[in-house]
Amino acid sequence: MLRRHKRLLIPAFLAAVTAFWWGCTQPEDIIVGKSTTVVHLMAERLPTTPPGMAYQLWAADTLISDELYGDSLYESVSMDEPFLYDFTTNTYHELDGTERADSNRFQFAGDILTYRWIFMTVQRADGSGPIPGPVMLMDTVMPVDQSELNLVFPRSDSLWYVAVEFNMETPSDGRDPGTDGAAVWFSTYDEETYTIQDTLAMTRWTIDTVRPAPVSFTDDEGDCVTSIVNIFNIRTDTVDVVYGFDTLQKQIVLFDVETFTECDSGQGNLFKTSVDLEWSTGPMRTGRYDDFKQVALPLPDLRRMGWWYRGWVVSSVIRDLNVGVGQMTPPAWVGLNKHDSLIRGIDGRLLSTGLFYDLFQPDDDNPYVDDPVRVPPYPGEDFFRNIPPAGADIEVNLVPPGGRSTGTVFISMHPYNALTDTTNFPLIVQTRDIPADTFSVQTDHQQFVMSNKTNVGTFGMGDRVGFPQVQARIQRF
């Protein structure tokens, strides 16, 4: 009996060792019972929010389609309280402006591995507007042994392949070259030639009737042919011809006809007619007209994510004229300053070209257009009249004749819950400096290619310019 017990000790010992080794080598993510998650944020190019706006971390299990704000974030759970971030000092703050006691450490009362997504939203600091706000950065939750998540803008890959151009031709200027450079339209421009010749009268006409030889028909009913047998009530009229924004009248000749219809009798004796008309014409009229076109690679429509686009101009000219809507909120680009060539005129004042979602559609409004009839069907603005403050009746030419300006045209993201239109949200999509002289903006063809600024790249590479990204290091307890 004792010998049998000794024999059983060996497999029991092996089983215990195996169980101990197996438990020690299992990845941590299969251990259950975690009730707390701590997230450490390491930001790269995360901008300081405009006044009244804040950030907040969330987790969600399911997203409804690509609708990434408000109730569309199904069963989303907030991770700690909303917070502010100061890009210049790389510090995290409470909503009252005091630095967070826990700095970049955020605590979540739950296990992050039970959720599929982690994301950062843009919120109104007073709690109004959609909750959660538009998602600015997000990533898929991975097992805890791959604990460094990289939160980026949801459609940053699509934005990186976008190409945009703008022109500075003013369609409402009455073709005055002195005001070229006052406009910014996100399109290209050509000056084309139109040709019109009036038709004054009908001088002669003949109607030839042909009876073809009998042929064999297979249908009992046969076919029918309508022939012109007379022309009468000859008169002149005018029609509108549209060239770009210009509608011109052309004189033409109208007439009525008398017809006769004959159906096949089975003998193939149908009439066929041909009409020969001759006209008298007036002199040829030619002229030039504005032709705006769109050749850009489309920007993705992000409205269901809570984001629009807004065009802006920041310029020393706007500041010197004491007009504009406010100061620029700078992006979180490393080393950016007022003397930087990336955003010329950054310390000037702003005017907006309008809110839009599609480069192939007009924007939301044209408050600064002098002639609302002559507006290209693309995002942009004339910057002619009704300029703030108080709707001042003043012209703003961004490239003044005989002078030099410092400024930049740029497109930024615009969150659905933005509190103000007097400054930009600091996610810059495209930029291009304003041409320095009038020669560049008085050509028959204008095409200023903008520079894409939505690069994300790899975290920690130290890229100076681009969209923000935030690395989230996860700990579970």
C-alpha cells in the first residue's frame, strides 16, 4: 500500500509544477477581475483649445457607423473629468485653469479591455452641446501586453492624400485689375473667350420630297413618316446664352412648320423630306468671361463625425485696416512663432471665407461679397464689403497694388460644437502664403497649390508640423 502511494507522488508533483509554470507564463490580459484602469497620456502636437473648449477621454464598445459624436457613440463611458492642455508647457489643467494634481494620469473605474475603442473628444467646458463631443483622436483597444495605444484623428489617412488649390480672382470686381487679390476661392480660375453671332433672318428655304421605290414590308400596319410640307410664321427672337457669370442675348430666327403624316400601305411609297435653310447673320461679337473650375482631390465629408471645414485668411493687411473677426489660435507646431514662414502674418487678424464640407459645393454664406449674383459655386469669399466690425463699408485687398502684404490662407477643421467663429480651431488641414505682389494675381490663370499639414507619422519621431497624436499607456488594477 505504501509503495503505491509513493508511485502516485511523482505524477502529482509533475502536475503541480506544470500548473505553476502555466499560470506564470500566461499573458496578463486573460486575468479577470480588473476593476480600475489608469491611462497615462503622452501628447505630441496636441493643441491648446480655444477659450471655452476642453478635452475628455472616453471608452466605447460599439460605434454606430461613422457617426462619432453625441448619441452615436453607443454606450460610451467617460474616463475621468474634462481637462485642458497647454501645448507650450506640455501640462494638463483642470477646467478652472489650475494644473492637474495627477498631471497626465487619468483613472477609469472599469476594465478598458471590456471596451473596443478609446478616444478623446472636444467638449464645451460648460457641459452644453452634444455629449460626447466630436472625436478628435481615437484608437482600437489592444491586449494589455500591447499597452501603448496611439490615438490619432479618425480620418487622418484620407486627409493626407488631399490636394487643394485656391485663386485670388474677384468675380464681382467689374473686371478691375486693381482689385485682383481681394478674393480667396478654393478653386482654379481661367479667363475665357466667348463668341456670339446673331441670326438676323431667313433668306431662303427649300423642301425636297422624295418618294422611294416600292420595298417589301413585313409589318401589316407598317411604319409612319411625318414630313415637313410648309414653313410659315417666320420671326426673330432672343435667347439668353450663359458664359460663366455673364448672361448675354443672342438673336435667332424662329418659324413654324406644317407637316403631313403618311403610314405604310404595304407598297413602300412613304414620303421623305429634307429642308435646306439659308440665313443672314450679323457681325461676330466676342468678349472675355470668368471661368472658375475645381481640380482638387476631394476632402472627405466628415459631418457625421461632427467636423466641418472652415477657410481662413490671417494677414497684416486685415490688421492694418482694423477689421477682421479676431486673432488666430495657433496649431501645436514645434517652434512656431510670428516670424515663421509656415504661417506668415500669424500675428495679424482673421477673416473667414466660410464653413463648408465639400470642395465641389458652395460654403455656408457669402457675407463679404459685393455682388451676390457673381459667386463661384465653390467655397470662398470676395472680402469686399460689410467687413467686421460693425459692417464697415471698406474694401480689403489682400494683395494691395504697389505694396506688399504678409499673410496666409489656410483651411482648418471646425467642430460641430464650436463656441465661436471669431477664431479657428487649431487643427490646420492646408496652408499657403498669400502672393506678395499683384503680378501673381492678375494672370489669366490662377492656381496656388496649398500644402498639406495633416501628417501624423510615427509617435516620437519629433515631426515639427502635423496633426496631433497622443500615446496612451494603459495600466490595469
